[in-house]
Amino acid sequence: MTENAERRLARRIAGEVVLSDDPGATLRKWRTDFEVSQTALAEEIDVSSSVISDYESGRRESPGIGVVRRLVEGLIAIDTARGGAHVRQYARVVTAGFESDIVHDLREYSRAVPLAEFYEATGATEIADSDTTHVNGHTVIDSIEAITRLSSEEFYRLYGESTDRALVFTEVTRGESPLVALRVLTPTPNAVVLHGIEPEDVWDHAPALAKRDGFSLAVSTKDLDGMLADLRALP
């Protein structure tokens, strides 16, 4: 990953924190997304861990631009020292955009959204659980168009800026194609929703594959426009 790409990623994260209605929650979302502890981040930028905790909880006044810059650069520095896996993942930003008939919606949340809250918005019924507790964003994808038209690199870009997200596949008949396609992706999403089918219509092997690959699997028959509206209302 180039230095310019790192700077673009840093500016994007910093901008999201600064413009958020709850900067502390947004900072916490990115820190946990990077799998960095409060203690590790505090040590990297030479403050006490209570300072990080106070910012994230809102006990301390929202951080200014200078503090946000140090926090973001600290996250990137820690990840880079660990090999840069998260930085590489999050740098796959959708810059050119997808055609609207392939991707209906792609969003990052301002905070981690509990999986139950996401499922409520999508009207989903879980058919295979996992250790997943939250998602940090979603991508709603036309499964047929995506599988037939996207390259493997473009398929990765469906993750947007955060891999801790949910992928919603529409135009599903059994769920076989999306589940097979996900087998070649690393890392896997936190959750997958197969839209347009009932639990009894799901491909027999789908729940076992989801369990094996470690993501929650659900189905939904909620009206697509209504589902998109409710998803866009998430923080």
C-alpha cells in the first residue's frame, strides 16, 4: 500500500470522526475495527488510556482536529507495525463506484450496530448463528448481476471501508451462488442476508457453509425499498 493511499485512508477516517454526531462512538468503532486496545492506542500516542476512554465515552469534550489526527495516525501506525492487514483491507475504497443495478446501497455506520438491530432493519430471520455481535456497515447487492459481471477484485470492493459488515444479496432463489462465491473471499463478512426467500427455500448446504466460514446467515422477504429505507436510517 502506498503512502498516498495511507494518507487518503487517514483523511477519510478522520473526516468521519470529526463530522460524526457522536465522535467518541465513531472513534471507538474504528479502534475496535482495527483490533487495537485503548491501552495500545494510548501508548502509541503517549497519553493515558483513560484519555482514550474519556473521548470514546463522551466524558471528555469532543477531540479537536489535532487530537483526531494523532488518534487516526496512531491506529494506522499500530496496524502497519503488525503487518498492515487492516489498513490494506480498509483502503479498498469504492472510488469509481458500482452500477446501481449491481449495488443497491453501500454504507459505513458511525458506530458499531448490534446484529439484532441490523436484522430488525432488514426484517431478517437468522438460520445460522456465529460469534458475530455487530456490523459496521452494509452492502446490498444484486446477486445475479454481481456474480456474472464483477471481477474478483471488484467483488472485494463490495466490502467498502470495513470488512466487519453485512452483505445482503437480492434476487436469490436458493442462496447457492452467493455462498459459493463467498468461499473465495478472505476475510469473510460478519453476516449475510439472502433476500427474497423463506427459510425452507434455502440451499441445504448454506447453513453449514456459513457455520464453517464463521458468519451469521439470515433470510428476509421484506420489501426491498422498505428494507433499504430502514437500513439507511441506521446510524
